[in-house]
Amino acid sequence: MIGITEKLAIEGGAPVRARMLPFNAPNVGDDEIAEVVDTLQSGWLTTGPKTKQFEREFADYVGARYAVALNSCTAGLHLSCVVHGIGAGDEVIVPALTFGATANIVEHVGARPIFVDIDPVTLNMDVAAAERAITPRTRAIIPVHYAGLPCNLDALRAIVENKNIALIEDAAHAIGARYRGQMIGNVSELTNFSFYANKNLSTAEGGMVTTNDAALEDRLRVYHLHGLSRDAWQRYHVPTYATPEIIFPGFKYNMTDLQASLGLHQLRKQELFLAHREATAAFYDQCFAELDDMVTTQPRPRAGLTRHALHFYPLLLDMRRFRIGRNEILNALLAENIGASMHFQPLPQMPYYRDKYGYTPEMFPNAARVGLSEISLPLQPQMTEQDKQDVVNAVVKVLTYYRD
């Protein structure tokens, strides 16, 4: 490892590596490219046979009865509220530390997001805080599997049992994760996945919602494409024509066959991708154990029934140990050509939610602390052994230099 005497690149020294290692880059191979070309030559580009195939294979992968492909995870979260009839006067409990979409979709249906603090160790929703937040107006809880670490779903199910409160999983980070022997996607009533460009499975843009409930699947199918009783593939590829009818004022949330072409092969590579991520995370864990007076990491489930999806690698800095702030540390890592990032700023501190509801950082102390101290490190499966070592060297170089 590089020692404390090495001059930082941000101060004129030589960077750890000559070229930028991106925080995340899609791992797209010849299989995906060939499938996209095949789709382009097929004459059918939008929602059609490959989207249907992707849905079937995804449902099989997570063990769910149904999967509905969408243009984003945000669309899935929105539809998950819509199919439950959540609207004005209702409340939905969400973690204070998450991407904006988790709460924004609650606003879109006219309900109020009720933020609760996170567990300072797992970085997932604090279950006790969620239970305290339940009122007669609560209609749903949306837990987020932060970085791919499964939430305590048993505890969450226990607090909503017999209360007419839906448990809607935001699994944007969690494809491939397992919870006590069950794949995420086959545990709760509705589970939402993201296939954005930086996700473990990428279709450039896209998402999927899974369920085992036939009635919910039927509503999702209707609502996700204009509220039509029949989609385009059904209308144009059947021997007899049936006039489609609008049975709900639906949305334009469908996935295209071009996107599904990427997804089919990305899905088949998930176990290989995840094995690479696990190896990289284990290497980081071992190396950063030497910095245990300055940093902490998310807990790792023991090998077996529960599995972390490792969408990214969060490293929590003990800011009392440094003479500069987290953002300055990130800038120093970027100067070393390491594409470090951060996830996320607490939503109650965002201007919209802060001004509308009067939230202060003191209301969510764990989320506020993590929002100022977390850095996210590259964890993409195509990283080489040298890439991994460069990340460790840069982190050690920067943190030891700025140590107070």
C-alpha cells in the first residue's frame, strides 16, 4: 500500500493510476449486442416477444409467479402505490436515506411520505422507527435494500400484519440478493427492481415489478400501458382482432424489446457478476480492516441463506478522524483517477421536503451522519486485480494523508 508520505494528486503529486476507473460501467458483451441486432432486424422494436421472454426468465430467476417489465423502477414504485389505491390523505413510510424516487412517487399519488431514520449499522430502514411512525392513515411501507443488503423483512411483515398496510419493496439495488433462503422478488407482495445503466443488471433504462398475486399482476398489466385491455403485441399477433378498451386511465410505462434484448443476457450473467462483486468486496473488507479506526463497512451476511447483492460498496468515514470534509475526500480520490461517489443525501434535507414539511437533520440523526460521511467505491464485475488494488491504494493514500 502507498504510505502517508506520498503527495496527493490533488496537490500536484502523481495519481495512483493514469486513467480514470469509472464508478460503474455497464458490462455489455457480444451476446447483448447480437441480441439487439437481432431485434433491430426482426421488425418488432417495442414491447413484444423478447419483453415477454425477459419477464418469464426474470420471474423464474427470483422465484416469483409474475414479472411485469417497465421503463424504470420508479414506474414500478408508482404503480405499486396506484394498484393499492393509495392517494390523498394516506401516508407511506419510507427511509430517510434513499434515492429521491422512493418518496417522490408517494407525492405523485397525492399521499404523504413519512420519513423514518435508518439503522446506523446496516443503513437500512430502522424497523422500530417505522413501527412508531404507523398511524391510522398509513397505507404502505417501502423499505430499501441499501446497496443490496436485504432489510429485516420478517420484522417489517410483523408490524404490518392485520393492519391493511402494504409492504412494497424498493429493490433497485438488490437483484440477486436473498433473504433467509428466498430470493428478493419472491418475499413481499410487490418488489421493484431497477435496470438503470449503473445497476447490476442493465437495460440502459428499465425496471421490473414482481408479485405472486394474480389480481395485482392483472392490474399492473393494464395500468402500465395506457389502461388498455390488450397491449400492442396481443393486438397485432393474434389470428382474430379484438378491439382494445381503456378500462383505467393508465400510464406509458412499458419496456421495449430493444431493452429486453440487453436484459435477457444480463440476467443470465447475474450469478457470475455477483461472484465477481463478492470477491472484490471481500478484498476491500480485508484491506480496509487496517483502517478500522477511521472507517466502517456494512455487515456481510454469513454465506448461506441471506446474500448481499453488492450493488455498490459503501465505506463510512469517522469524520472526527479527518481534518477535511467528506466531499473534499471524494475530490481527492477523483484526482487519483478513482471514480468514487456517494449515496445518498437524506431526503428530508432536500429543499422540497425540508420546506414543505419542516424537517431538520436532528429528526433523522443516523441518516444525517451517513449523508455526510459515506463514500461509495467501484465494484463493477469487469474490474481487474490491478483495478482493485488501485482503489485500495488510493483510499489508503488519501485517508492517511488527511487523517487529523
